[in-house]
Amino acid sequence: MKRPVITMNIIKEDIGYSAHTLIQGKFIGTEGDDFEDLKTNILEVVNLSFKDQHFTYQMEDIVIKRDLII
């Protein structure tokens, strides 16, 4: 199976940021206090979500779609 392309939708919340996507029927979501914290959390949740398929992602492999200007 080919490793899927991950596009995370980023939203600025009242406090911090959130990110979510739906891929292969899986909802993947996380949040962070600041943008750097969010990127760390995105990488962790994506890699945990695809661990059973033995896919590993780096941050540069994940497309960030901003729903706002960060």
C-alpha cells in the first residue's frame, strides 16, 4: 500500500491552534499552545495513526493547510 499524503487543516483557536484531517476513514486531530507545539503534536499523532501500516512521516511530508494567517 502506498503511503497516503496527509493534509492537516490548521485553525487558530482563542488559545493556541488545532489541526485535523480525515484520511482513510480516520479522523486525526490534535492541538498545541503555539505553532511549534502544534507541529510537534501533528507529527506524533500522524505517526501513531499509521504505525500499524509501518508508515513514518517527517514534518516536511505533511501538507499544512492554514484556515487563517499564522
